[in-house]
Amino acid sequence: MTTNRPSHSILIRPEHARRFVSSALRACDVPSQDAELISESMIEADLTGADAHGIARLPQYVDALRKRHINARPHMQL
């Protein structure tokens, strides 16, 4: 049986990916509630085929958070 997946790909359950992403973001001082929302959005992007907005961005986000190019705890008002 053949698949369209590259031979180097692995499959991860969405709930495991969400936990991993959320944990990585929390390690960068992102509040838990925000980390959960972001991880949901990123995994949903992957599951719907918008891979450029999914988990592949995590290293970029972690790097930007560590360098403080992204504010992990913004105080936003409407």
C-alpha cells in the first residue's frame, strides 16, 4: 500500500501536538490560556491543510519569544 506522505513524515495525534505546542509556548512565558488558544489555532491550521500557519511555525515563534521580538504577555485594550 502506498501513501502520499513523504517517507520521513511521522503522525502525531492532534491532542499530543496541542499539548506539545502549548507546553513550548508556556516555557516561553506565554500565559496558559493564551498558549492553549494558540496551540488550538496552530493544530487546526495543520488539520485543515494550512500547514504554513501550523506547527511548522513553532520554532520561529519560540525563537521570537525568546528574543523578545514577540511580547508573551501583551496588555491589549479595545
